[in-house]
Amino acid sequence: MTATFEGHDRGDAAYRRVVLALFAAGFATFAQIFDAQAVLPALARDLDVTPATAALSVSATTTGLAASVLVWAAVSDRVGRTRAMAWSLTAATALSLLAPLMPGLGAVIALRALTGVALGAVPAVAMAYLNEEVSRAWVPVAAGTYIAGNTVGGVVGRLVAGPVSEAVGWRAGLFAVAVVCAGFTVAFWRVVPTPQGFRRPTEQVSAVRRVARHLRTPALATTYLAGFCLMGAFATVFNYVGFRVSGPPFDVPVTWVSLLFAVYVFGTAASRTSGVLAHRHGAPRVVACGGAAVLVALPLLAAGDLVVVVLGLAVFTVGIFLAHPVTSALSGQLASVGRAQSTALYQLSWLAGTALVGWAAGHVYDDRGWSATLLVVAALVLVAVAAVLAGQRRPATA
């Protein structure tokens, strides 16, 4: 590490190792967070619980993640970003292997919550790590690759867990995903390069004061709000679309419901594209375009034709993953100091949205149905776009 290090440029061997390592880390993290979404109908049927209760198996993990990100950010300031992420992935994979072996739903939920706590380092510091190791001009592009790892992990986790759960039970489905993630954890250890841009904070400002300063900075606070709303909307649709299509008028067999998550490939493509678009046209325009795509998708998701619903789900996924990587990158770019705390706050925000909105929207779905749930999604996305547009008019001072 030298004082003149300004980050690896796209095309450098070290740049490729950075993004490949983060791709593997994102894959392992998000496969273990959202694999339970694919087994929710089977879990609810097996344990005779409501959709909202079944969704606690997802919300527990995201809640644990949200509770730990600021702690992991502080740990990474002392031990380094890569070491914190390596410890995190290793501990989480061990817990993820144990969770399906627990005897009852309460114990499974508790272990999934602990898995979320263990996973917190990757979402907490990935963007800070990119801003330290990658040339500033290429951070949005590298962030898109990291988010692509998230989406690929999310879809593979669901596509593995769903069919396995229908064949031999939801516990086996979750265990199979944990085994796959163990391999990606090993890949991260082997690929990640020695960091060159990391410096331990030298300013005499506590992490708590950095957090408070970020929350008082309009451009950052609105970015965090956008993350909460965007991913709250995302969790709402993907938590309950399986219940929607497995009931009337579609009556899709539960065995096939997990195939809906294949639309994540569109999210992967969108996340890779979003960084390039932000590099060329600016973050606010890309976020606005993503929000517009979501609003176009919602009437399709409300349709009574399954093909139209699937098309709507694909458009919805593209919209979310045009906007989310851009706002995630902003949380690091807009912070001149305390970058790890800023990126952790963004992760805390979207994780809180995933956990709280994803659970609360289940009650809307139970009481008011699918159309009312989609209205909640529309409101969330409108708030997210408005927040980014308002925040970008105010200069960051953090």
C-alpha cells in the first residue's frame, strides 16, 4: 500500500480478482439470505402456518443482518475489509448448515437470525472495499458486478432450495444451498487479492459520531431512505408472488413456483448495466428509469394471465436492479470520511426494508389481497425515486 494508490483500473488483473472475489461473496451471502423464499409455500403447508408467519424465516435472516452491519463496519476498520468478509462468510456458512437440522420452526428461525448476524460483513463493507481498491471512475461498474453476484446467488439459492424442498422437504432444500455456498466461500478466500487501499481510520471521531454525521447529511440520508424503500418493495413482491400464483386463478403447482425466480437473470443483467449507465448519465436518471420500469411492471403483475405476470415480474426485477446498485454505490461515493459506516448504513436501511416491509406487507396480502399489496409497492418506489432526486440536489458534506 502506498499513499499514491488510486485504485485498480478496469482491465487490470487485480481489478478482476477484486470483482470476482466480491461476486463470490455476494453469491454466498444472498443465496443464504433468500433461499427460504423458495420454500415458503412448502414450509407454510408443512407447519400449517400463515404466509406472514412463514415469511419470518426470511425476515429473521435480514433482521440479523441489519443488526450486525454497523458492528461489522467497525470491526473492518480494525482488521481490514477482506479479513472481516472472510470471517463473516465462514461463520455464516457453518450456521447455515446447522439451521435446517433444528427441530422446530422457532429454532430454525433463531439459527437463521444468527446466520444473518454472521453474514453482515459482506453487505456492510463491500462498497467501502470497492471504493478503496478500485479507481473511482469504475466503482459503479464494479458495484454492478458485485450486485450481479447478489442476484445470481439469490436466484440459484431459490432454484436449488425450491425443487429440493418439494422432492425431499424444505429442510433438505436449505441444507443444499448451504453446501453450495460453502464452495463460494472457499472461492472468496482463494481469489481475493491483498488489499492496497485500506487504511485504519486515524481521525479521532468515534464510529457513533460518524453515523450521526452521515444521518444528518441530506444526500446520504435520502440515499439510505431509497434503499429501504426499493428493497422493501422487492421483498414484498418476491415473498408473496409464490402464494399468488399457486392459488386461483393460476393454481401453479408448488413444485414449479420456484422457477419464477429464474427472472433474477434479468436483474443480473440490469445490475451490470446500471453501473455503466450511471457512469455515462448520472445516478439520478438511472434511479428514475428503474422506478419507471417498476411502475410499468405493477399492472402486469396484477393481471389474470400467468404469462403476463411472469413478464411483469421480469420488468419489475430489471427496474429494481437498475436502481439499487446505483444507490448502493452512492452510499460510498458521497462519504468523504467514515465510508465503512456510510455503506453499512445503506445496507442497514435496505435490510430493514426487506425485513420490516417484507413482513408487514404479508398482513396486507392476508387481509386485502394482491392488488392492495402492489399499491404498497408503488408507493415505496415513488418515495425511493423522489428521495434520490431530492438528495442529489443537495451537496454531500459527510
